[in-house]
Amino acid sequence: MEGRPLEDAELVDLARDGDVSAYEELVSRYQGIAHRVAWLVVRQAGEAEDAVQEAFVKAYYALPRFRPGAPFRPWLLRIVANEARNRVRSVKRREALILRAAAATPGDAAPSPEAAVLARGDAEALARALGRLREPDRIVIAYRYLFDLSEAEMADSLGVQPGTVKSRLSRALGRLRSELEASGEVSR
């Protein structure tokens, strides 16, 4: 019976014992359905692909905890769906941080365009405006407001002086405001 394809349980047992090709066979078998499940949750092909890859890695390391005799496919798809949900929550947290940071522009007598967008609850408008910025502007805004780096940490990371960080951040926020105003999604 050398040509008989191995059952999932046999492949799982082999993979538990360190047979990488057995796990590769499981990945090959379930890659398609795993991607479809992830896409249903995240609705973006790239994010779905990342979720699937991470889920397969997590499943591999969780094989010792897999219950013998249990069906592999539902167990794996639960891991895929959980990883995809985690990615969605992560994106929402990052967007919320961007919005909170953008709304906290001190010294504005009138609300900033970011605050106006935030007040309308339009996170997508802010995310679109950020997406239209040049990469250096997105990076400096992300360092400050997503990753909560101090000016000194930003300076180290960017390889510039702390005063340069302040001016780059100020210019990037100005461009973000201009993008929001130019899009017609907010007026000043």
C-alpha cells in the first residue's frame, strides 16, 4: 500500500515526530480552504495570506497539544479564523490610535481637520488621507502616534537630530491636514 495517500491523522503523527514533509503535505492539502476562511474574515487578500501563514506556523507549534483522533481540518480552520480575527482587531486598534493622536493636536483654537473627521466617526477618511502621504511622512506619523516613540527614540530610529524630528512631524501633520482638506472630506 505504498501509493496510498496518508490520512490526516497519520500525517499529524508524523509531523509531531519531526517529519517536516508530512506537515508540508497538510499545508498543501488545506492551504486553499484556509485562505478562503481568512479572506472571509479580513476581506483583503494580502492580510488573508499573512493570517494563513501565521496560522500554519502556530498550528505547527501547537501539534503537541492537538488531541489524537480529533479531526485536523476544523482544528486548523479555527486557528486560521482566530488569527484572521486578531489581524482585524489589530488594524482597528491602529486606526483608533491614529485617530486619537490626530485629534490631540494641542493649541488649535478651531478643531483640526483630523478632529473634524474623528468627530464624524470617519476613520476611513483619515486612513485614506494617510495612505496618500509619502512614505517618510507616514513613517514619522506612525512612529509618533502608532508606536508611541518619544522624540529621542524617533531621532535614533530615523538617524536624525531631535529638532529634525519635530520639524518632520510638523510638516507631515501639515500634509495630512492638506490631504484631508483637498479630499473634500473635511473643510477648515
